[in-house]
Amino acid sequence: MIVYEIYPTAFGDVCIAAEDSGPQAGLVALGFVRDGQAPGIRPGWQRRSCALTDKASVQLGEYLAGNRQAFDLRLHPPGTPFQQRVWTALRDIPFGETRSYRQQAEALGNPKAVRAVARANGANPLAIVIPCHRVIGADGTLTGYAGGLELKARLLTLEGARFTRQGELL
């Protein structure tokens, strides 16, 4: 059964969902609540916490406080085989570093798949834990992020990453 709970963080409320038992146990969704809407919630999911959502909440809090650079969580995001490959590659981007969509496509061995990589990044159901916020435009500018560009800038600043916003190197 998939369960979810909403947890407060220093960056706003976050909804964390997990398959709480069995061979598929792991996090399936994590996203910031925007305009009162918890992202990714599906009919049939039950609102209650479990050990996995609680552990993710603690680790996310540590990350947002600047006390954690990597997550130690069991993940089970639903997605196509291509999306899974893209999300695995995202997890290989070190804390505090960024990549362009082209660099990410090249890392997957398909430099022409830039748009497909961008779509897969946009479909990432596990914000921050699968760090799609570390992917920026080839010119160093911030590009789309499901949580909004302001949140993306805050996350990259927290990590000490360099990026450009409105022509200004940050």
C-alpha cells in the first residue's frame, strides 16, 4: 500500500509518499506543496506516515539545514526504463555541482536525447532526493523546475553550486 504524509520543512511543506512494505517498498514521490496542492497524490493512497516517510523527512531536514549531502533511502519511483536511467544519472551528479541537459544526455550515451532527458527530468517524482535541480541550461542559467525557479535557486545556493540568473553569475 502506498502511504503519504505532509511534513513541514524550512523550505515549505513537503509531501512524501512510499510503498510501505513488500519487495517494492521504497519512496515513490516527494515534492513541495504549492498553492495547497500536494504533488503526485493518487486515488487509493492513504494519508499516514510510515518508517520510510519519517526517515525521508529527517534526512530532507538535515539536507535543508546544510548537514547532509547524500540521501540513504530506498527508492522505488514509478517510471519508464528510460526515465529510470535518467534518474539514476541524476543521482550521479555530485552535491554542489551542476550539469547541462546535453551533458546529462552524453552521460547516458545518447547526446541527441537532450529533449527526452529534459522531459524525464521534468517527470522526476522524487524532488531533491533525485537531484534534478542540479541540471541547468548549457549557458549556466536556471531552467524549468517543478518546484519553481526560486526554489531551484535556493537549493543550488544551499549546495554552493554556481549558476546564472538574469545574466548575473551566482
